[in-house]
Amino acid sequence: MQPFHVHSGLGVALDRASVDTDQIIPKQFLKRVERTGFGQFLFFDWRFHPDGSERPDFVLNQPRYRGASILVAGQNFGCGSSREHAPWALADFGFRAIVAPSFADIFASNSAKNGLVLCTVPGNVVAQLVTNCNTAPYEITVDLEECEVRDSKGLRSSFQIDPFRRECLLNGWDDIGLTMRHETDISRYEQSHVMGRTFECA
């Protein structure tokens, strides 16, 4: 996955608490086996009318937020089922980071494995970010090297992240990447295992 160090991008606020994974990516769109192609269905029931037309009042449909890459959300974001498609959809839509007071545990784990940085900051900081996002365009910086969220208006807030998750995100290591770091040792073991095998003929 793409390494994450420092990212500055347009912020957009989804000022709702306990946004669950079925709202992030509804179950009827979980038929693909690739990680791509889910962005078009992100928040589908909130973004579109039953006839498929856009709901103009939903924040992601407003022209001033097109291209936003940092989502500001309410507490307990990503609750509900454990579907990994939720971070796939967010990343495919173009989000690199999410800032919220808290996240559901399984969603947080799935996000880290897919290159999406989650920043847990105090509720008063989120409230200020929401206010600032509503005066778009508003740029937010997520600095994973310093574990800090900041903006051009002087707002700064540190966030905590599991050291192992942080290292993986900084280096762009997903589960396969972590395994391939030991490719030489794996090859050496496989070679010695094959060389040491004996075969009996009937």
C-alpha cells in the first residue's frame, strides 16, 4: 500500500456519531473481489435518491467538497459489522485520513491494513474542525511522523496510534508486505525443506 508520512488536503465534515459500516458501504455492493471500485457506492443511501440521482443536501455531493481527502467525523465511526469493504470504499473515494473522537476497533484495524490513517482527537478539537470545514475550502494536515493534526489557522492536536500500525503505515506495509520482508528467509527455508525431503518408491 502507499506509504503515509504527511498529507495535506481538503477537509469535509460528516457531523454524525456512530456511523456504521453498512452506511459506509451497503451490503448490496459487496460482490466485488477487488479492493477497487467501491468508492462510487460510498454512503450510497445518503448520497443518492432511490432513482439514483444525487441528494444535493448531502455534504459529499456539494461542489465545494469535491476532491476532499480528509474526513472529519463523529464518535464511534465505523461501528457495526466487520466488513473490510468499508475502508476500501473510503480509500477508493479518495480519503487518506479520518479524524474523529473515537473509532470502532475492527474498523480501525481494517483501516490500518489498507493505508487509511485514523486520528483520534478530543471532541472539542473535532467540533472546531467541523466548524472550519463548513467554511470550505479548508485544508487540514495529518502528520503521521509527528502524530499531529493541524491547519493554517493555528489548530494543532496530537493523536495516539499503535506504534506497530504507525510503522506499517509509514512504510506502506500491508499483511503481504510484512510477510515479504522475510522473503529471503522464506526462500531459504523452502529450499532446505525440499532438499531434505526423501521419497519412497512403491
